[in-house]
Amino acid sequence: MQGGIKIAPADFQCVRYEVSDHVATLTIDRPDRRNALNRRAYDEIEAGFRAAAADAEVRCVIVTGADPAFCSGEDVKEMMTGEERDRSVARLTSVRPEPTPAAVAALECDKPVIAAVNGAAVGWGMELALFADIRIASENAKFGEIFIKRGLISDVGGLWRLPAIVGPAKAAELLFTGDIIDAAEALRIGLVSEAVPHGELMERARALAGRIAVNPPLALRFMKEGLRRTSYGDLREIGGWVSGTLGKLFQTEDHREGVRSFLEKRAPVFKGK
């Protein structure tokens, strides 16, 4: 539910939520699924960001994943088939579609957010990394806007944030091809601000979070709001368009073929319908 915490951090099952020295750390914890997101994980990510935003003790947020992945996107088997698929289509085809609640919670969090990208950040995992204000990558990190391979468009991260971060042409290349890039390429194009040895990632992220958290919290929040106003534009306008478009694409044969081919481990055959 947008605008409120549905699940208390103490009840999380898919995300670890810890606060220390004014820094909240959200760790997606489904390593056996490469931190792929089911409905519960989406809800906990939303609740985690809302908890951090509401906690006056928190001045900075780190989001990461339990090794070996950061987040490998949606759990295709759970989210793109059966009842969950129908639930998604119903939400996305409503009269006035709303942006993804977890995306809104991450982007509207008024504390600085650092993504410590420890492994694969593809699909919605790439989106989650883009929702952060700063990204630091492990040498093991991989990034990919793979939505096109499923017959879909990206969430607001790819369409709203990525062009401002890497430039419109490079964003178009990543979105149109679905190519996966490594940490070195991500650093070269400015997607991440630093690429570090894997064992040093969390130390670097916590050190940066600590340098941010010692600053006055009210000024930090207004500084972030200033960047949001000048760098990106209207979240809810583009987010609503994204949701409505996804509602249409979820019902196409190409999307169903993208899902089937992934589950059957074969190359897809798209027909434009």
C-alpha cells in the first residue's frame, strides 16, 4: 500500500533491516533465488524504505543484496505466471495506474541512498540500483535493463533516471538491447561512482554513509530534494505512464513468449503481437 508501512521490519522474511550509527542497511536476502523478487520481497523493500524515512535516527540508507547477487529482478516463475501475473495486470490496467509502490518508496525516501551493488543487478534489480543517489559496485557486479527480452519496458529507473545518469544515447542503447555490462563498463559510463574489490564493497559503502551521516540531517534532506527537483522531473507522471504501458504489454503474445522462453531456457521468437 503506497504511503504507509505494511510490514514491520521485525517481521521481514526476504529483507534484512539493520540500523547502526545513523545508517539503515536493507539487504535483500533470498540468495537461493539470486535475490529475485516475489510479492513479499517487493512489499518489504517498500516497507524498509518507508521505515528508514520515518526514523529520525536514520540519516543515510544502504541497499545491497546477500551474495552472490544484488538483485536478479523479478522471480519470473512466481511473478509472471499464475495468480501473481493476474494481480499485476489488474493493478496496471486500472483507470489511473500508479507507479510501482516499492519504486515510489525508494525514490521518495528523503534520506540519501547508497546502492552497494555486490553482484547481478538486472531487471528490477537494475531499477533498484538506479533509485539510489550513489552507486558503488563490486568487481563482481553486472548491470542490465533486460525488460526488452521479456517483451516489456523498464520501470521508472530506466526511463526516468538512467538517461540523466549516463546520457540519453547510452541509456537508449542499454534499454533497446538489454545488454548486460560489467563493473568496469558501468564505471566508464558513469553509472557507478566507484568499482572496488568485492571484499571491500561494504566497508567502502559504510565509510561513505558515515561521511554523509555526520552532516546536519535537515540540510541533507533539503539537499536531496533539491537534486530531485533539478535532475529528474515528475516521478508520478512518468510512473503512471510506465504502469499503464506495462499493463498493455503484459497481455501481449511477445511477453508470454519472453517468459516461456526464459523458463524453457531457449531463445525467444518474437512476432510483434
